[in-house]
Amino acid sequence: MVLPDFAASVFEGEAELGLVIGKPTSRVSAANAMDHVFGYINFIDGSARGVVPPTNVFYQMKSRATFAPIGPIW
């Protein structure tokens, strides 16, 4: 993650598990959900907490270009 040059109280990366969906999927029951999962991948969910403006916090926190690194780059 490349940290942006704006004020934030905390920059954090949260390790998460991403699912790779292997076929077209819509309105799948919970019982059949795993039939559509192709595999798993490590995922880092980046956040910048405490940024302004307060009216656009979700975009400011979560939508930076390098805040969701995933998988190998080929």
C-alpha cells in the first residue's frame, strides 16, 4: 500500500480472505453457495481512518489506488 499525502489519524491494512467465484452466479441459496466458489486468495483491505471531509468518508477511507493489493502481478 502506498500511503497518500493527506491527514488521517490511522492507516491500516486488514488481512482478509477473498473468494474467487468460478462461474456466473445470481440468487444462489446458502446451501449451494460453495458450488460457485473456484478458490481462495489472500486480500489486504486498506483503510485511512479519520480523514476529511466528513460527508465523503467512505470514499476517502477505502478507495485509494493502492488500498486493495491482491494476488501476484504478472
